[in-house]
Amino acid sequence: PVGMHNEPPPLQVGSLNRDCLVYDLVYNPTRTPLIKEAQKRGLKAFNGLSMLVYQAVESQNIWFPGIGDTSGLMFKALKDAGFS
């Protein structure tokens, strides 16, 4: 949960290969210090919003079989709430 408390990244982002992808599982804040540092260095970086949404979709499918893929609605709701 380091990124949730706006603490410095737990690794030296500058030592990463330019082909690395940085994936911080934290979704709030949407841009953690790790993501900011990675993007500043030109690396592709993503937060945990997609993991949160797709876990919710899988849970829905377990509890409510046949409901279908609601990820689009969930992403829209997150965007409308100010997450990106």
C-alpha cells in the first residue's frame, strides 16, 4: 500500500529497462509516485483501476450468472466519479 500513502516508489525506476511496463495495483490515488516517476522516464505505467473493475465483473458473474460484462458501465462510473 505504499502508493496509497503518497510515499516514494519502493524501487529505483531509473534502473528499469525502457521496455518495462509499470503496473501499480493502487487505484487511489490514480497517479502514485511510482506511476508519476515511471511516466516521467517514458515508461508505460498503469494503475489498479482495471484490476478492480475486472475483479468486480468476475464476482458479479459468480453471484449473478448471466448478468454479462458490465465493465463498460463500471469504467464509466469510475470516470464520472473522477477516477482515470
